[in-house]
Amino acid sequence: MSEKELGRKWDRCLADAAVKLGRTWPISFGLGSGLGMAYSNCQHDFRSPYLLHGQLVKERSPMERQEKAAASWHAGR
């Protein structure tokens, strides 16, 4: 694991912990559960070094694009 990737993972872990701590109440319970969730996420992140974080975007087929264009054209008339 490169140093750059390790830095990104630590940044993501710290940001995750800050978000989890910021929106939980009461503080005593939120601190424990927020840090616990952040720790669990970090542990999962470090144990799966080949996991890519991203989204899958489905591309439309030419037929689907043509059908959508025809539908919007008919809707505008």
C-alpha cells in the first residue's frame, strides 16, 4: 500500500469520525458509538486494500437514447 493511499485512508477515517461524532446525541453515547462506527469503517478499509470507492454508472444503449428522445419530443408537442 503506497503512502499516498494510506494518507487518503486516514483522511477518510478521520472525516468519517468527525461526521459521526457531530450528529449524535447525547455526547457520552454519541462519542462511543460514533468512534466505534468510525473504527469499524477504518478497520474494514485497511483490511480490504483492493476495494475501489466509486459509483457504477449505467450507459444507455443507442436504442434507449432514441426512445427517450422520441418520448420527450412527443411530450413537448
